[in-house]
Amino acid sequence: MTARTIARERIQDAAIRLFAESGSAQVNISELAQAAGMARGTIYNNVPDPDRLYEEIVVDMAREMHDEVVARAAEIDDPAERLSVGVRLFVRRAHLEPHWGRFIVRFALNDRNLRAIMNAPPAADIAHGVAIGRYAVTTDELPTVLGLIAGSVLSAILMVIEGERTWREAGSELATLLLKALGLSAEEARAIAWADLEPLLGAAR
């Protein structure tokens, strides 16, 4: 990893924290430099257009988490297991990186790219589950199901970062409820939702 890459990651990490704390998509360069522990000149050297920093972070975040979920799900055939893993990956990452979780909670429902990372993988899996008779919902109900998943994942993340539930409790309880809502028996839903979850693929996590 180059020095420039390390600096860029530090800047993005600091920016995510500031965005999450303020709820604004704009960041003050002096505050960003202080949060990142860098000089203002270093910020400008690594961020040519500060006004686009939020957008760049969202695109990077969307691509990264989408790739993570898709890569993990590729190892699993059952759409119910895939949904359980995807939900719990999001909740666990919020536990490991609370500022990431706060950012998602702040912006996901209003940002097209963030909505996409929450909707794209489950949309394909649920459609497949419906087609093979795994789920007791219809294709017409898919938009409502996706809204249910996205909203409940955000609620679970919020509970975790506020210390109301552990990530295991919040993630597995939510996955259980979602699978039951989709038509699985309570026993099977719980078995799938509480199965061991492998570590995230990123070495830093």
C-alpha cells in the first residue's frame, strides 16, 4: 500500500466520521485535516475537489460492501442463507466500524448509491427464492419486501451502535424475523440466522 493510498484512506475515514456526526454532505477542510491528523495541504493533495468528497466516498463504500456481500453469497446456494449472511454482514460491520454504521443510518435512505448496496443483492436472491418456491411471497411484493429489509437493517445497525443490542443478537434476530416473514418455519429460520458467520474478507476487519 502506497503512502498516497494510506493518506487517502485516513482522509476518507475521517470524512465518514464527520459526515455521520454532522448529517451534512459538506465538510470543512480545516476540520477534516484535524480529524485526519494531517496538514490542510496534504488534504488538498489527496482530495483535488473537496466538494465531491462525499460522492466519492459513497461510490467507494457502495462498491466495497456490494462486492463483499456478493463474494460471500457466491459460496452459498440457498437464497435464505444468502439473505441471512448479507443482513448480518451489514450489522456486524456497523459494530466493528461504528462511524461507518452511523454514516449508513444517516444517509442510506436518501442516497441512491447507498440504497443500491442494500437492495441489489437481496433483490436477486428474493426473486430467485420466489421462483423456486423457497419464499411465500410474490414477485409483485418484491419492492415492499426490499423496503422492509432495508429499513429493518438500518434499525438493527442503530441499535448496535447505540449499545442496545450486540451485533450477533441484532443481526440474527432480524434475519430470523425476515426469513419467517418470507415463509420459512420458525425453526428453520432460526437455524439459518444463528449459524456461524465467517470473518469479513477485508484484512483490516
